[in-house]
Amino acid sequence: MTYAIEVQNLSKTFHAGAKALDNVSLQVADGEMVALLGASGSGKSTLLRHLAGFVAGDAGQGSVKVNGQQIQQNGRLSRNVRAARAGIGFVFQQFNLVGRLPVITNVLTGMLPRVPLWRSLTRWFLRGEVRQGLEALAQVGIDDYAFQRASTLSGGQQQRAAIARTLVQNARVILADEPIASLDPESSRRVMDTLAQINRSRKAAVVVSLHQVDVALRYCPRVVALRHGKVVYDGRAADLTPEMLRDLYGSELSELLPEYSSRAPAMPGLAPLSHLAQAA
């Protein structure tokens, strides 16, 4: 099996000895769609930032490979990390768009790793590249807004523009850090539908961190759960139980999954959540 992501014994210690990541190991295959679950501070965002090579782990241990390329090892980023990042699309919670620039320009910045330096500095793109950007915007359903300022779009539309940027980047791995945290339910559905469609059509590996447990179960066949920087569950979404989630989040299931309590009131805390999870 070919792995899009390989993490071995990765740890990250912050000030005062707090462990953000504690000996994390995992593998994600090409074409998988995986949800990262866990309470705030569990290490989800920190893990994604390490996968993208934005930060390095603790010295002396741990390694990260993405698309077969070394991102970091033993607490040091690879010399070729910039080149490796060209195949990694990162979707930020706050969109990371330049509001005063047109949507199409924001999307085409996904090409910067592979265009000449002088064109990247001047943001000068060829006609065929613009066409590719428009096709990416059409794929996420917002090509009608291509030449508007990014700041005029709704939050959900801006997030889909950020996803379109990963398409023109030709990213084989997409990392999404709480991409629907600030969106309304309909915008959230559209963003998650877009990520799922890209996962299916392009066979891109997608790893998405979420607070919304019901969304994770609905869209992601596999769940990796973190608590205090440790992986405490890695398996099928359909096999998660209410007890696991209560233990993970330390709160009542009804707060995390109100849909569950309304659909299956007869067996609270006993039945798997497979009625919410897609078939793995």
C-alpha cells in the first residue's frame, strides 16, 4: 500500500514541559478521508501544522513524510521542505485570502511554487493558468464570483475559494484545519461536500480536523482521535461508541451529538454511532 502521510514517533513540547504531541504515529493511505477529533487543546491543529512542515517537532526523535518526501526528521525540517509543500494543500480556519484581491488571483497563488519567480512576485499568470483557476472555481461552485474582491464573498464562499486554491496547486494531500468552525450549517455542508468530492474525484488524501462530531462521522470513514497529544483512537467512524466520545470530550453526548439522542433515545451510551457514519 502507498501512503500519502507517514508519521513516526512525533512529539512536540511547548513551554513549561506541556506536551502538544506525545509520540504520535499514524499512516494515511492515498485517497483516504480522515477526521481528526478531540477537545480543544488535544493537538489536532498542532499535528496538521507538523504535517505541512510549518513547524518542527522535538529534537532527537520523530519523522514525517508526505507524498513520499521527507518533511521533517529528528526535530529538523527537511532542506527540501518548500518543494515538498508544493504537493500539500492547507485549508485554514480563517480562509487565508487577501481580501482586496480578486478571488481568481487568490486561487492562482496555488501555482506560485511552480511558476518563475518574477511571475510569482508580479502575480502575472498566463491565459491557460487563469483558465485552470476558473475551472477550479467552477468545481467548487463559485466561478461566478471569480473577478470580485475576495472580501465580498461570504465565509462559506471564501472557504471554497481556499479549497479551489489547493486544486490549482495539484495537491495530492489536503490538510484542513477546522474549515467549518465559523460557518453556518448550510455553508458547512457545502464545504464538506466539496472536500469529499475532491477526495473521490482526485483520489487526494484529505485530513480534516473538526469539532463537529456528527459532521466527522457523516463524511469521514476513518477517525483519528487525540487527547492530550496522544492518539487514543484510530479506526472506523462506524465503530465509535458514545462511551468513547464521552471519554474523549469529557462532556455529555447530547452536547456533541444532539441528533443521536433524538434518533436513538432507547439505547443511550450503548449503541455504536454507525447510523451517522458513512460506510467505511
